[in-house]
Amino acid sequence: DVILTGPHFGRVRAMFDEAGRPVKEAGPSIPVAVLGLSGVPDAGDDVVVVADERKARELALLRETKLRDQKLAASQAVRMDQIFAQMGDGSSGDAKQLNLMIKTDVQGSAEALADALRKLPSAEVKVNVLVSSIGGISESDVDLALASKAIIIGFNVRADSQARKRIQDSGVDVRYYSIIYEVIDDVAAAIGGLLGTETREQIVGIAQVRDVFRSSLLGNIAGCLVIEGSVQKNLPIRVLRNQTVIYEGVLESLRRFKDDVAKVEAGTECGIGVKNYNDVKPG
């Protein structure tokens, strides 16, 4: 059978019950893991059985287009510099509201940031923390930020591949930090109308570790595949595990086969050595 759920579809390859045993059918209220869908459905999506895979593909494409149009029509991404512009136009005497979503690597950072931002003094802008949680930034986080006109604060975490695509399509303002005081200073500057020159971090490339090799000179060398952009020498590097930043440092060595190189493009394998860090793991 072909099943259709939201904008995703697929031919059922296998089903498993809560104990991991293969099952042939699932009745009402029976939880199962389904293999074969083209993507991960959202909570609340209806699951429909369709006999024709071509029909399922057409319906999935129609649903995806309709859902995207509805989200873009219903809400518009807000950026922190827009808050500053609204404050300066004098069009309303009402206090403005700055909606924030906070995603961090540990619970302590989430609580500290949310508490500090809520207490920022301002007669013009009220800081409203909608979400304060741990873990990487997901596609559903971006959709929530878009719907609620919120800015996402990522503290020692990053967006996954699906979320990055959604951010690019929607224009949601996502800001990455690794120091709590920088978050507070930026938000305070925005609500105080002090935004001048904006410094924004640009992610140049992403590489995934496929294997780890031992070097007598440099320690552990990560055998990587560049999956987005490019990897370049003399730029800062972050090591991520499960979309959480676990180390920040310098790219000490970049090799293609046995040759030292200055740049490696997407789709190319390379060896990366991170200065003063040896806990590199595949994946």
C-alpha cells in the first residue's frame, strides 16, 4: 500500500510495534513505526491509504504547495532590526513586543537566558520568551517562529539540514551565540534602539566525519565528506555532535589525499585536523 500523510507519502516497506516486532496491520490507537515515507510527518497529520503511487505523489505535491502558501500568507518573518525601525516611526504609543525562542545545549543555559532577557528594562519593548528548551533547531521550531513572528536564539546549538532549508525559504531571523552576555547585549541594543552596524556570522561550509585516522604528528584526523559549501583553512571551526556545539577552535590541517590544500568544495572528501582536540567521532 501507498500511504499519504500531510505533504509526505511512501510505499510501506515495513511496520513494527512498540517492542520492535514486525506487524502486518495496525488498528485504531495501535502505535507502530512505519518505514518508507518520503519525510517525517508532523503531529496531527492524517494518514490515508492510496492505491496508486502516482496519485499519492500528485496529492503530496499539492498539499506541500498549499501548506507553504498558507504559512507565508498567514505570517511574515520578523527581524530584530525591524523592531528598531518600528520603535523609531512613532506610529503608536503602545509598547512593542519582541517574541523570542531560545534553544540551548543545556537546561541551565536556557533558564538563565530566558530569565535574563525577560528582566531587560524597557518602556518601549516587552520581551516575550515563547520557548526555552534544549536541543538543536528543528524545522518545527522554524515554523513556530514564523507563525508567532519570533526570533530564534541558538546558544551552542545549530539548525539541522531541514531547518536550514526552511530558514532560507522563510527568512526567519536565527541568531547563533556561544556567550550569554553577547545575547543579552544584542537584545538590549535592539530594544534600546542602539542597533548600528550589524555583525553577522556566515556559515561557510559543513563537513560530516565519516571515519577517524591516527596521525603521529597531529593526533586524530577526521576523514570527512564536505556536504555543504566549502571547508577552508584559516577560518574558525566548530565541532557539532547531535546539532550541539561541543568544541570551538581552529582548523589546523586540511588535506586532500596526501596534499595540503587551502579549500575543499562540497561533495569532496578530505582530512581535517582540529587544533588541540582529539575526541572526533564518526557521524
